[in-house]
Amino acid sequence: MKKILTKDKKLRNNIKKVNKKYFILKSIVKNKYYFKLVRYKAYFKLKNLAKLFSIVSITNRCIQTTSKKRFNKLTLFCRHVYLKLLQNGKIIGFQKSSW
């Protein structure tokens, strides 16, 4: 479980770094005041960056179980853990009506 979480953290950090480079290269490619050769080289670097890391490769996981099925984006828990927390009364503001 820890291995999956550390791998996910490394991937997210790498994607943050690559996004900064992507933004810089994209602005160089769009700027018409640079020489054509500089813009051309930036374009090919930009093309290679897109293949290595992309935001699509990030998967959202539950904090407790590290499962990626039925992930709730608002609470960072999967639905099973969220229901258990609701039943035990750990989440404030929800009342147990009928289960």
C-alpha cells in the first residue's frame, strides 16, 4: 500500500515539473519575436514532453484503501470507506436515518 502511494506521489511531482517546462516551451513556440530556429527547437522539445508525462496518467485513489474504484472526488475516500465513516458518525453534519 505504501509502495503505491509513494509511486503516485513521485508521478504527481514529476508531472508538476513537466507542466512548468511545458508552459515555458509553449510560450516560446507561440511568441513570434523569437528566431524561427529557436521556436523550431522548442516545438520538438514540446512534442517529446507530451509523450513522457501527461495528466491523464494520474489516477485518483482512496486515502485509506488505495483503491481507485468508485472514487468520490469531494471526500478523497472510496464509497465503502465513506459509508463506514457515515455509519459510525465520524463525519459531522450527517444523520443516520435508515441503512
